[in-house]
Amino acid sequence: MSEWKLKKSWRHIKSKIKTKWGQLTDDDLRYEEGKEIELVRRLEQKTGKSREDIVDYLNHLSFTSDLKLRT
């Protein structure tokens, strides 16, 4: 699995995610280094979007790497 490296602060990224998906809570957006897949799974469940859509959006916001998704 790849590691994500933030170009911007998580606070900034989190605010952008909340703007796009206003129903998400701070708990939904809890980010822990090394647990990126868990974040993606929570977002997938809460938004109904595909993993690919979520990862593309996160990468667009400011992650620098390609997240390898498990099926």
C-alpha cells in the first residue's frame, strides 16, 4: 500500500471535503497516518461514492501519491 503525503494541512483538506459533502462529521473525517484506507472506507459508506471517486477527489485536494485500493 502507498503512503499519502499531504501537501496542505489536513484542516484545509477537511474543510474542502465538508464543503463537497456537508453531511460528514468531524468523526467521519478523522485522519490517522497509516490508516488512509479506513478514511476512504468511511467516506465511501457515508457519501455513497465509489472508492475511485473518493481517492481521485482526495488526490485532487492535495495528496501526493497513488493510493493502491484493495478490492
